[in-house]
Amino acid sequence: MKFKSLFISLLLVTSAFATEKAPKGIYYGKILSIKNAMGYKYLKVDENDTELWVAIANAPVKVGEKIGYDKRTIMKNFKSKSLGKRFKEIIFASDVYLVEKRSNSPVKTLKDMLGVTPPTAKSIKKPTHVQEKPAKPFEEKDFYTIEEVFMWKNSLKDKTIKVKGKVLKVARGIMKLDWVHIEDGTGDEQKQTDDLVFTTKNMKLKEDDTVIATGKVILDKDFGYGYFYKVIIQDSSFKLE
């Protein structure tokens, strides 16, 4: 599970089209080959006549191009089951800079797609199971608002629920799942209780679709590296309204 969830460490992909714009701690190499796996890419790069392997989120890169990357996460003797290959050393880059301009739009990041906000190293907190007192007593309902799901999460744990709402965004094909963000006008944006994530397989949904979403409530879903959802809905299905 530790390495299976490494995709979440490939979070911050940024566009930069001149090396002088990149911050300190960024290294540059020429892409020699590319291997695709599970929504991200393994790049063999030539950095000052030294060949290295760098794993990045699924960005629009090509063989022969120059790319910038950080080296904060280096894995030794890492085995990729999807590629059937063991790497003596590989860099899992968090900050990635595309030197060649593709368009006027920035590269979309996994962080943006999944709606995950990474904490700083000092602020990472593991999930706790302290019972938070809800604003009102729990009650069984046919449909719950998103605010109620967050408020009553402990009572709804592992239960299958229904929510009516609008599709805010969909991130497709990450870990073989589609990640659907639903909102219904309830909740508090500052407390991050206004947007609920549902995971599903190959649903043909689009932004602004109004749906009845059904799924299982999972608490404290940890993807490693301090990234976790306090509440996420899995095994989801959707009915268009």
C-alpha cells in the first residue's frame, strides 16, 4: 500500500517556460525515454551526462525535451509492479517545470484534479477518532445534504447513502477510478465541508450535471505522505436528474 499510493506524491506540476523563472532546488535534464503507468510517467533523463529516472504526474512531455524537477523524494531500490521493473534509484518529483511552452494554459495538476490540499511537513496530522459533537442530533434520512454528511460522518461511517447535487468537476482515470466532486449549496467553504468526493469507475458524467449520487461513506482515507480525506464516498453510482 505504501508504494501503491505513491501517485499522490506527484502533486504539484507547474508550467515554467524559461529556466531563470524556476525556484532554487530545481534540476534540469533531457528526456531520453518515457514509460507510462497508472496515470503518471517514468522519465529517463540525462542530467549533465548522468542518466537518472524521474517519476512525474501525467504531463505533456516528449522524448528530447528538457524538463525541470525537484529531488526532495528519492526512493532506493524501488520496484514498480505495473512496469515489472526495479529501479536502483528514482526521483518522485513534486515540483515539475515544462521548459517548452505547450499553450497559454497551465498544466493541470493532480492536486487540482483530486481536490487535495497538501499540508506542510510541520502541520501533517494523522487522522484522529475523536468524536466531534454535531450541531444537531443524527437522524436516518433517504437523502443527506453534503453538510450533513460531514456533520454526521461518524454515524454514517461504512453506510451507503444518497446525495442530490451538482457535479463540480470530474478527474478521470486516476488509479483506474473517476473522482467526482459534488456540491449542493450546503456546507462551509472555509471548513471544506461544501464539496464531497465520490469515486467510481468510468461514469460518463460532466460538469454541471445534476445527479443522485449513491455510495459508501469512508472516513480518514489515507493515501500516504500525510494526504488523506476525512470523508470520501467510494463504490459510487450516479443517476442523472
